[in-house]
Amino acid sequence: MPQIPITTRIATDRPLVKVDNSAIANPAAGQGFSITIPVGYRSSLVSMRLRLTCDANVAGRVLHVRAVCNDITVWEMSHLSACVATGVYVISIGPGLGYIALAGTAFFASWPSPPQLTLQEGDQIIVSIDSIQVGDQIDQIALQTLSQFVAE
């Protein structure tokens, strides 16, 4: 079992200690999705995995994952290569992963996760796709965070 570090931001800070593994509901076809940190919690992204299945429409789709705090993007990763028609792509984001760009259909790509980034209640992780088509589907979404209940 991998060891997940307990993270603190300052000496008097309480650590992020609860490991939360969540399966995220699939968005409707042709839609991206977002995850909002619940009220009373703060979280740090450990890993995320998702699969994008593109329909037959010819369009250069570009996948973006952003962390947004107070309506300001504080971290973003995007693939330089476009996802093509009828392609199936699996993207993994996690610590220690290097950037591997998409090279073809049915290809696993990876991005490093943002180091030392704590998301507060109301902050979002947003997955969007430029030129998304009506039949494109994002599924098999799995999210792992370190979180802490901070409301008192």
C-alpha cells in the first residue's frame, strides 16, 4: 500500500489526515465536470483518473484540468496534442508521475499533481474540453484527496 504523506502548511496547522477515495458520477455526454470542495472541509488533490471516449466527429479536442480558488485558476494542466475522433484516452494525475503527452488512441497519459496545493471549501477542480462534441463521454472518474474537516 503506498504511503501518503501527512501534509501541514505551518507548524500550528492541523494536518490533512483523511484519505478520501471517491468515484465521481459520469457527466452527460458532451459535457465536462467539476468537483467542489464541500463546506467545512479543505483538501489536497492526491490523484485523479478519467477516461475520455471521443465520438466520430472530426474535431481537435484538448483536455484541461484546473484548480480554481476564489474564481482564480491556481493550477492548470493541458495536453499539447489534440484528442481525435473515435479515440479512447485514459488520463492519470498523481504525485511522482511525469508528463506524458497523448500519442494515439487508447493511450494512457499522465500529469504530475500540483505539489502543496490546498483547496478550501468552495474551491473547484474543473475538467473541461475544448471543441467537445455532443457524443464525447467522460467516464471512469476516480478521485483521491487528503481532506480535513475544519469547521468548528
